[in-house]
Amino acid sequence: EQLRHMLQAMPKAELHIHIEGSLEPELIFELAQRNGVSLPYASVEALRQAYAFTDLQSFLDIYYAGASVLLTERDFYDMTMAYLQRAAADNVRHAEIFFDPQTHTARGVPFQTVVDGIWRACQDGPISATLIMCFLRHLSEEEAIATLEEALPFRDKIIGVGLDSSEVGHPPEKFARVFERARNLGLHLVAHAGEEGPPAYIESALDVLNVERIDHGVRCLEDPDLTARLVREQMALTVCPLSNIKLRVFDVMGDSNLRRLLDAGLAATVNSDDPAYFGGYVNDNYLAAFDALPLDVNHARQLARNSFAAAFLEPERKRAWL
Ligand code: HPA
Ligand code: ZN
């Protein structure tokens, strides 16, 4: 009980949250109505019932369908503000928010509408928040490069780039040139790797893309040499416990390797990934993991410390929260 209170109350940073994955079914229906978009689901309950995933792809299909109701700058603002308020209630002090511009520009929504709506909410919201633009790895590198070009007028609103969507079959090296370009622009670099994909994808995210954090990365433990390197470099892993269960990376929370990652000396953090789809925001992720695994107050402190240490923030700003 004391531990639960501590997990909820401790200041934390969230480093792995897809803003489109924070779109709750109720808001999907509200935006559909507001925008005259028809949904293939009769009700909020029917939509929620469809959230039964077997793997990453089965989730992504529904996640992209949900995002189809986002059309105006106000829609992006409302979605982002709802997340920031919910995160503040979990004592998140700082969030680095992923967004997927290609999911929207492919539907004819202007890039500017997407960035301005999300960014304005970050300015108005109750917590510190910055933006990381993700490339969809199931699309081509040419399309990623075109997206980076489109982002140039908004360079000051974006702190970094990431890589998400279908992992297996789309290794990091497919995006070597666009990440090199982003690096030259002074953007921070992250990539999803080792969620469903093999440890080799974590290695190429480091060696080919030069990323500064690995999103998920839980499959690193399959490779002892890679694990030793990640420990040596204190490379942050943005672990998402509930996501891993819902997408069947692990069968049950008791099988999560979060405790083993910490025991190995890895810089693991706890995050929500797509909270509207996976059954909870960041504190729900801490609570579910601590309920199922042998984790104590020291692990809690370590995870919160890791979250600020891995944040793309000035050291002085982090210190205030640590
Ligand atoms: N993995 C890959 N792509 C994603 C995810 C994820 O967990 N969430 C949203 N897009
Ligand atoms: Zn993710």
C-alpha cells in the first residue's frame, strides 16, 4: 500500500508515449461526430471490444483506424491536452511525446495542422512537454525523407525523430540516410527496436542510426554481448510493461523481464506507449509491474531516476525533479 502510494506520488518523466495512442474511445466518437466521419463501430463499447490484440500489427491496424477521426488543429490540440492533464494526475513532470505525421498527411491533413495542434497544447498544458516526430517504418525511406523536409519550417517545435510501426521486416538500416540527415540538423535520435524484432535490430539502431535511446529494447537480454554493451553505455530503454502484455511480447506480467533488465544494470524506464489502447497510463504501468514482479522501493526510485536521466533536458532542469 505504501509502495503503491509512492509509485503514484513520485515525480517521473514519460519518454515513450504515442500521442495518437492516447486517443480514448470516447474522444474518438466525439471527434467522429464533430467531423462527420463515420466509424465502423456502433458504440464506444463496441470499439473497446475490438481492442483484443494478438501482436503489434493487429494493434496498429486499429490504432491507425482510430486516428482517422483527427482532422483539424483543434482535434490534435484536444487529444494532446487530454493526455497532458492525465499525465499530470500521475505526477509526470515532463513528457517527450511521439507523433506520427505520416498517418495524417497520407489522409490529406496538412503537416502544419498536426504539429501546430499538438505543439500549442504542449505550450498551454500543465506539464513540461516536448515533441519527437516518428517515421513509419513500413513506409519507404524516401517518404521519411520527404516528411523530414516538410518538418523543416517547424524545426524549433521538434526535439528529435524516432522510428515506429511494424518492426519485423523493416530493420533500422532501412532508414540510415534519413537519420543521418536528422543528426546533421541537431535533432535527437531514438528508435523502436527489440520489441518484436531481434536483438540485431537494437544493434543496428545504435551502430547505423546512432540513436540515443532504444524504445522497448526488451529482447536485448537474448544477447549477452549486446546487454553488456547497453549497460556499459548506459543506453536508456523505454520499457512499456502493459503494452508488452497486450501485444503478447510476454504472456502475462509475471513474465515481464523488467526486474531482470534492472538487475543486469540496464537503464530501464517505465512508460505507457499507447495508454488508451493498452489499459492504462504511466502509473497503471508501474502498478501492474510492481504487483506482478519482485520490485521494491529501491527499484521505484531507480526507475524514476532513470526516466529523468534519459530525458532530453538540460541537466539543471532534471535536477529540480530528482
Ligand atoms: N511499436 C511500434 N509502433 C507503434 C507502437 C509500438 O509499440 N505504438 C504505436 N506505434
Ligand atoms: Zn511505442
